[in-house]
Amino acid sequence: MPSLSEIRDEILKQKGLSQDTVRRHYLKQLATYTGRDTILYASAFNSLKSSAIPGLLLSVTLEDMQGFMSALHGMKGDKLDLILHSPGGSMEAAEQIVLYLRSKYKDIRAIIPQNAMSAATMIACACDRIVMGKHSAIGPIDPQVTFPTPNGVFTAPAESVLAEFEQAKLEVSTNPKSAVIWVEKIKTYPHGFLNICARTMDLARQKVEQWLDSYMFRDIPVGANKLGHRIAQWLGDAREHKTHNRPINITLARDKGLIVDALEDDQTLQEHVLSAYHATMITFLVTSCVKVIENHDGKGSYLQVEVKVGT
């Protein structure tokens, strides 16, 4: 299996060989090996240039639907391998992507070469099974909310906002003088903000529970052990995970009940997956591309952003 540096050297040594050609070559090899339709969905969120790019451009957004429509055009199979490398993003966009993919395929396998976090974890939970390496990670699904403060816009877990409000009620009930401090803080929240936080938390867990029961655990009676419910509640528990980007590795994911195959169990599959992933990272490194949605025939969409590096 060629490493990232070896793939980069391959491109540099062979005059006229583009990084697109190399990436598509490895993606095609993967699909040929598995016999399944294959779509790569990846962004440059862990690249060196990510700090100079607005986070929205690296995240799951409704605009990605156009990319998936382009990538699925002409695909004839009923089984899909979805390679996911994303920090997450819009829960609503993730839901629309899931609905579209599930309308096309009866069997979907999420392959995670490194990280599929937040809304990308939700997409993985809508698949029939997940493939992870020892180095791979999914993440908590607790929704993040953005709100104005005197010091600018701030993003926090919805659950922490509600917990803080409960703390405020407790402190004010025991020490009424503290109300002055809490009122000033809560005044910064938009109208209806607390209800939005609660509904968003409920929706994230409900969707993941529904998808797990419908696909990954479809052969398990829903009321048998409430596995989908327990996993959704655990993934959405910000108090347990502490941080939104905390990695959940294959061992923990399996211990909690998710159906996860080890990438290392099939060395040939591992070579094809990681080669395609490394080639994608090279694309982000040497071009202005920051997001790829591409099928194994080289069709899809590509988001490019010119990054200006300050001196």
C-alpha cells in the first residue's frame, strides 16, 4: 500500500500524471475489488490550509446534494460503499443526503479512512454497517448552536446551553441576588433559543435511532433491546463525551453495539481504501480543491477555494 508521501512522489516523478488521475485510479481499483458502486465524500478539514478556509465550506451542507446527484448519475448498482471523511455540519443536510442515498441503494457501507464526525457520524449510522481502521474515528452527534454574545458570535453544544439555564434556575432559587448576573447572560440568547436547543437535540437522537433501527439493526426486533435508542442517546450525550470532537474509535463503537467491520481484516480492501484516501489528501495539498464528491467513474463535483496566505 503506497503511503501519502509515496503517492505524492508518484505524481511528481511521472511527468503529465495529474493528481486527479491518480485519485480516480485508486478509487476505481477499490470499486473493481468490491464490485460495489463507490462514492468518495471528503473535505480538507484536517489539511494545513483548513484554518484559512471558512468552516462552512468544509462541512456537510445542502449544497452537497448537487454533488451527490452528479456522483450518482448513471450508477446502476444496488450496493454502495460511501467513503466518508468530514467534520460534520448541517443535520438537515445530512438527513436529506441520507434520504436520497437510501432511495437509491438497498445496502450501504460507510467506510471511514480517518474521521467522520458529528453529522457525518449520523450519515454513517444510516448505513447497514461501518468499516473503520484502528486509526479511524466517529464522533458525538450532540448538535452545536450558534448565538450572538457581547464579544461576538459563539458556538456551543445545545445541551450545555440548556444545562446552564438549569444551573441559572437553581442558583436564582437559592440566591435571588444572582438573578442580576444570569439575566444579563440569558438576554444575549435570541427569542425561543432554549426551545430550539431542546428540539434540535431531540431531532438528532430521533433520526439516528430511526436510521439504526431501519438499516443497521433491521433484523433485530425494535422492542427487543432498544439498541438503536441506547446508541442514539449515548452519541448525543454531550455530558459524557465532554467535547464535540472527541474521537470514538472502533473498539468503543463496537462495545456500544454498532456493527463495525475492521478495515485491517481485509488487507486488500485496506490497501485500496487508504490509497484512495491518501490520493485525496494529495489533491487537497497541491490544488485549490477543498471538497470532493466523486464516484468510481470520476464523475461528481469539486469545491475549489483560493487560499491567500498572509506574509
